[in-house]
Amino acid sequence: MENLMWKKSSACEGGACVEVALPPPGKECESIACVEVAFRDGTYFMRNSQDPAVALKFTPAEWDAFREGVLRDEFNLA
């Protein structure tokens, strides 16, 4: 994950934010993977379908900041 250009939503407040990055040229994913999201007990979870044992956890405030950034197209890195 070194040499990645990370981007976070401008709606992010505080130190815990969701960030996204594209892999560097030549390091793209070799196969199709899906992002999966779940909500339970007031917590949002996100994981890669090809590595389901590892999940990221987000508070509702963190998730809302990420979602707002997506809706504003802040993560369009192409």
C-alpha cells in the first residue's frame, strides 16, 4: 500500500475517516472483487469479497462522511 495517493471526503470530521486510493500503474487487481457492506448493532462493516475474513468497521458518522463524499463524486480518481 505504499506509494498510493489517498483521498478522503471533505465531510470527514476528526481523525477517523474513510479514504480511497487507486493502485499504482502495473499493480492493478488481477481479478474482479466486490465491495460488501453490512450494518449491525450501530456499526457499518465493509469488506472485499475476495478476502471476507478482513472487515473494516465504521461508526455512523464515519460512514455518513464517506457516503456524502461518494455522492459528491469526491473519490473519482480516474
